[in-house]
Amino acid sequence: MNKTVKNLLQVVAAIGVIAVATLVNCHLKMRPGSHLTFCKSHLKDIGTAMEAYSTDFSEKYPSNLDQLVPKYLKALPECEAAGKVSYKLYTGQGPANNPGYEDYYYLECHGQNHSDSGIRGHYPAYDGISGLLERP
Ligand SMILES: [Zn+2]
């Protein structure tokens, strides 16, 4: 084998190693579990903003998530699994507010965004009483 062909094969092998390493790295970043971790973190951030808002508005929660922007949140976060802002807010009386609290909110990642993590329904969710709810 002449030297030029040998050098060429070495370069091709090196490119192959880099390509495989890049693919593995992308795959790790896109694990469904990491989407879920980010989503739960977004819910906690929105929950913290809800509490800050209620402190400023005589213990009342906003009726719409847009009321949190930009003072309490720079922007509404996107759920990475949904690829969009998927968070839905429920306040006041309703099916989620089972005990009938006067001031209550329930936040959910709306849609079947985390079914690849084994989570069905509009979860994870977060409420002002229980905190983070991963499953029903
Ligand atoms: Zn989500």
C-alpha cells in the first residue's frame, strides 16, 4: 500500500470517529428524560413567578400566564418535548381545585408531550398546594 492511500485511510477513519462521537452526543442531549427534567424545572420557575405575582397583587394569582411576562418571567418557557410553550394555567374553582381553595392555581404541560418518558395525560403539572406533580 502506498503512503498516500494509507494517509487517506487514516483521515477517513478519523472523520468516522468524529461523526460517531457527534451522533452519540446529540442522542444523549435528546433523551426523553432530559426533556422531562427541563419541563419540571420550567413548571417550578412559573410557580415561583406565580407566588411573586400574588405577593404584589394582594394574594391573587394571575388569570393568564402572559401577566407574568416580563416582570416575573423574561418569557414563557418552551417545553423542549413539545417544541412550544405548552403550559396551561387553571385558576379559581374547577375540577383541578378539588377541595375548593379560594386562591388556587394548577399548571400543566398540556398535551401528550412526555409519553416517551412513560407519562400519560397532561403531566407533569404543578400546583400552589402540592408543588410538582409528575403523575396523576
Ligand atoms: Zn413538558
